[in-house]
Amino acid sequence: MKKKQTILLMLLVIFATAFSATVADVFMLNGDKLPSNFLTEEISFVTDYGLFVFPVEYLFEIQFPEQGKGVTELWTIFGEHFQGFLMNERILIEVYDKKMEIISAKISKIAFDKEKIEAKDFDFFLYLRNGDAFIGYLKEEAVGISTSYGTTELKYQDMKKIRFEGVGNVLSKIEMRDGGMMQGIIQNEFLPLRFLSDVDLEIVPDMIDYILFMADIQKKTREPANNELWAIVQAGSFMMGNARNDREGSDNEMPTHKVKITYDYWMKKHEVTFDEYDAYCAATGKTKPNDKNWGRGKRPVILVSWADAMRYCNWLSEKEGLVPAYNLSSTLQDALGNQTTDLSRVEGYRLPTEAEWEYAAKGGHLFADTKYAGSDKIDDVGWYDKNSQQKTQEVGKKKPNALGIYDLTGNVAEWCQDWIGAYTMQNETNPISTKGGSKRITRGGSWYVMPSLCRNSSRNSEAPDNRFQYLGFRVVRTVVK
């Protein structure tokens, strides 16, 4: 009898799940927001590499292009990213107990009321050359490879990484789990895969950038050490620059322009302190920077150059078993050690880009339209020339911003990744300034300057070799999917 009751209960749960509508916010091009029950059950989506049908239960967000332009972007609850064209001309929703059929071309975004899920049971992480990323299972056990010294078949279970470098019959570099390395031509015309979102695909190898296998991925997706000291900044969009039209704003904060960040990242809740930097110096034999007799401990480290900050980031990465973010020529590199400007592929700790810094200061995905990071009143959140006693203060003594991040306003200016450059009106995605120049961006103002230079949109720059008593840094790390 108990067994029958259990089966009946399971059927009721399945029935309830199958017929309950997904909750979503539908944003229209005209600015309307429609909290709704999403009644369309599947989304048909065509890409360069296949036609997919996504059950809505796996979708996290859909972003539509400007009317008549670009492609639609889709994210699943597992963090998978697809670019293509929506085939559903209309979407059925229920708004305030009334069914409504909406023309898809009139929608700007659909945000489903779901939490992202950390994938734990899977075979691979696959990254395409167009930036799309998938997680899933391999439907075959091995791949054929022809080398200069013979042809063989390699089992996926023995692999750590595959980097695809050729076109057509693909030249690949394969790293094995036992430390072996092999280069050769992939013999398979297609690689059959299944994604966690229940989509099957036979993909042509020359569309793939690289594949990381499960053992390697688990290392990359783990949280930073002392996770309570880090804030998660979720992907999203914002208006970069002096969007508030603050009267004290400078010309270099204009024109304002839309910036989209497509990956999540961790940002340290406080600036790197003397305690933390001194530990690095002790471990590496570096000379400890002067503290101007103000004290060390939890005060932000000062008198460090851009390169000093970069080397600290690499040390922190190596300490946690991550591939360092910077190579020997101080250029960003991905998890395979290849030079890159794609921040979503950088595994190690690094300096924030100017866009990442400003997005976080403005509250990131919890956007707050305040002049300073967390308030319109600078004394609530920052140390500046009139309240600092003309020196740095211990981190975390003022109020944090919406993300729980301290001292983005004042205390010390913070080195950023980018070289200084002028803004344009063009919309940008994951921007990073890689053009060499004479100065690197610094952000946030400091104890030394007036409030107008501590605003969220205020920009400054310094020669990367400079070391000043008002200049320190903060660390970020991409959430590598």
C-alpha cells in the first residue's frame, strides 16, 4: 500500500510540474515590463551550427537585438550561451490572469524567475569560435587522430584539453590527463554531443575553439579562497560614463554608451591590504612597500605600480592552482596559456577592466543610480580630502554599495587593466582597451582628492611605473563556465 501511495505522490508531482507555468519578466522595446506566467513551452532557435528546440524549463534569459539588427542571445540555467535567431514569431504569456500573444520582434528581454544551477554531472565544457559555450555529455567514447607518425584513436576519458587550430580537417593539440601531449588532424567529420539543456548536436570540429573535460572544469569553477571576502557581480548591461549628467563631470566621461558584460565575475570586497600584500612579499622575497608611517595591517597597500599589482595577481592564482591571468609579457592569457582579450576565458586573478570596475561601482546587476558607490552622500561610503585626515584608512569602515563592496569611493585610487582611451557612442560588449599607450586607467578617487573625482563615472590615469601614496588596487576573477 505504501508503494502505491509513493507512486501516486510522484505522479502528482510530475503532473504539477508539467502543467505549472514558468514565471518570467518580459521587457518590451517601449519600456514596458510585464511580470507574467510564460505559457510558450519551447523556444526554437537557429544558429550557425544547428537548429535547436529549448524547453523553457532550461532557459535563464533571452536578450533580443535592437529592432531589425543583430542576433538574439540566449542563456540557460547552466550558464550556456547561444547566439542566433529566434524562430518563434509570437510568445504566449499570461499577464494579470489574461492570456496575451506577443510579437517577438517587440520584446527587448525575457528574464525567467530562476536561479542558475551549478552543473556537477557532465563530461565537457565546449567553447566555440564565435564565443558560444556549452556544457554536456559526449555521445561517443573516442576521436580519431592522424599524426605525422601514425594514426590512432584516443578516448575522451583520458583527455584533459583539446585545442582546435585548423580548418576543415582540424589540426588539434591534445593534452592528456597523464601529462602526455599530442598534435594531429581530427578524423571525425562531426562530434556528436548532448548539452545539459537536453539539446543534441553534431558539430563540425572546425567551429570549436577548445574543449575542457570534466576533471579540469571542476578546478576552474570553484569559488575563491575565503569566499566571504568576495562579491559576485552577475552579467548584465549598464550605461557607462556620466549618465547622471553630474555638473562636475569631465569631458572624458562622455559620450555615455551602453556596455554589456556577458559573464559573471568575483570582485574583492575590499582593496588589497598591507596584510595581504606583505604575505606576498614574504613568500616571494619582494621588498615590502613603505606605509608612510600611517600603519599597515588592514589599510590598503600603497606605493605599488601596475606591474606590482599584476605580479600579485599571478602569485595569488598560482597559490590556488589556477592558470595565471598574465603571461611573461604582461598580456592576458586564457586557461590554456594562449594570449586573449576574451575575459570570459581568463581563469586567474587579475585587475578589473574599467568597465567591470564602473559596473560594480554602480551596483552591477543590482543597479543603483547613485553618484558614489552606494550613496549620493560621499561621507557615507568614502574617504576623500576633507574627511581622511590626509592619509589612508582601514578598509571596510564605511558603508558598502549594493553588492557589498567597500571603498570603491575614495581611500585609494585603484589600478585597472585598461590603457586610457576616449569613449565613443558605440555600444560595447566586454570592452577592454589593449592599445599600448603611456598611461593605465585608475578609478575611484582617493583620500587625497575632492569628491568630484570620487564619483562612479570619474576617470583618471597614471603611467604604469608610477607608485603613489594614494594609489593601490583591487582584484577580480572571472567565473569561468
